[in-house]
Amino acid sequence: MTLNPQTTAFIFPGQGSQATGMGRDLAAQFESARLVFEESSQILGFDLSKIMWDGPETELNDTLNTQPALFIHSLAVYRAFESLGLGFSPVILAGHSLGELSAICAAGGIPFADGLRLVRKRGELMKRAGELNPGGMAAILGLEIPTLEKVCAEASTGGEIVQVANDNSPGQVVISGHKPALERAIAGAKAAGARRAMPLAVSIAAHSPLMDTIQAEWNAAVAGSAFSDAKVPVMGNVHAALIQSAAELRADVIAQMQSRVRWVDSVREMSKNGVTAYVEVGSGTVLGGLIKRIDAQAENHPLGNPVDFNILK
């Protein structure tokens, strides 16, 4: 074991980390992971692993499939990790946006079946919100949050809103909202000195008030899921604070739909709690890259493919 559990957090990726082939080698090498994919097919009523492993990429990138695919892969990795019997329990779990639900499930805060159904519902509802109330998102590079908040406030009107959606790393922020307001904010960000301000190829304004059309149905779905107290504290997205009780977990998952993902604050708070190493459980290394910009001294380790498990032996 090269990592100290008392100073290690496990982190779970969100949308954007998916890749065709994710989990195929893992399922071939770890029976515990293979069983997660098989159970997922039974729960969903179709074999999502075929899309995950063979594509086409367009289907994997459909949020209806992307969200459960990332959840399944992360939990398959986590079950494979547990099957090693190392007695290693990270001090904190955290996830970015969708990844927060993966973290909650890994922490024992929701059963896998309930978590997967909830994630699938999340994808369905967010896609519908994009159809009912179309919007967009944009990446802004090189502006600090207070400046960008001022830009968004000036770009918003009574009926057209844009706000900070993801505070990913210093100088890398995503904004979200109605397209006219988004366009004004992009122009305002450039005028304020942004290094880059570019719209993203999405029609969904995640983590913004445009999700209000599906909020009541989301609240009902969360209320109908079997949350329980987590065995390991989870760093919540909404307030960048540790949460553990079932009530706290539910509240964060509900509020997250329209709230900012405070990833910078979350990483800084984990650092204050003594975390010096982060293991990215699932697909890709996006979060590790963001963490390096937040805490240059932090260790980052991917854990998504069989070869990655060498760091744990």
C-alpha cells in the first residue's frame, strides 16, 4: 500500500469523463466488477455495457446513457477495489456533479440499485429540461469568480438568467443559463479580460434555474430513494462541506440540480481536513487535472483500469 487512508480521498468523475471502452478490461479481470455490469443490465432492463464498450460514441454521449454509464463504471471500480480486501477506507469521498451520487453510493449512503435508478432518472429529467426550457453552457478561462459573478449579474435580466455553474479550478469556470443571457455573458467575460470564453456543445443549462421545470419531479425521485447515513463522510457539492446523515445527503442531491458545483472550495476544504492524495475512481483523469491547479502539492492517482490497481498493492 503506497497511500495512507487517513490522508486520502476518493473522488468520482462527472459528465465529460466518459470514453468508449470504459470498464471492459476491468470486467474481464475482476469478477466483482463484472457482477456490477450484469446487475446494471437487470436493473435498467437493457445492456448498457454494450454501448459503454462498443459505442457508438453518439449514444454514449447522450445524457440518458452518459450519466448511468459513469455511475456504473465508478461503482464497478470501487467494488473491484473492495474485493482486494486491503482494509483501506479513504477519509473522505467526493464527486463532481453527477459524481456526487457515485460517491454517496460508494459511501453506503444509497443502495446500488436505488442509486442507478436515480441517476438514470437524473439523465432523463435533465434532458427533458433542455427540451422544455432550452439553454446552454460556456467555459470561461482566465477570470476569477467575483469578476465572473458580476459579468453574469449584468448579463441577466428578469426573464433571462445566467450564473456560475461549475467552479472547476482557479481560472476555469463554467457558466449556465438562457442562451441570450449566455451570449451577453460571453461577450462581457471577454471584455473583462477572459483568456477564452467559448460556448459548450450542449443544449442543457445544468446547475441553473432552467432546471426548475423538472425540480419537483427530481425532488420526488430523491424522496423515493432509500438514502441512509453514509459510512464515510462525503464532501457535498452545494456547500463544499462534509455531509453524512441521510437527510444531509438528500438535501445536497436535491439542491445540486440548480446550484453551483463548488469544486475549488471542496478541494480546499478536503485539504484543510488533511487530505494530501486523491484517487480518481472511474473514467479519465479530469478531476486530477483540476486538483493540480487547486493544490499543486496534492498527489493524484487514476483508478479506472486494471493497471491502475498497482498503486494499491
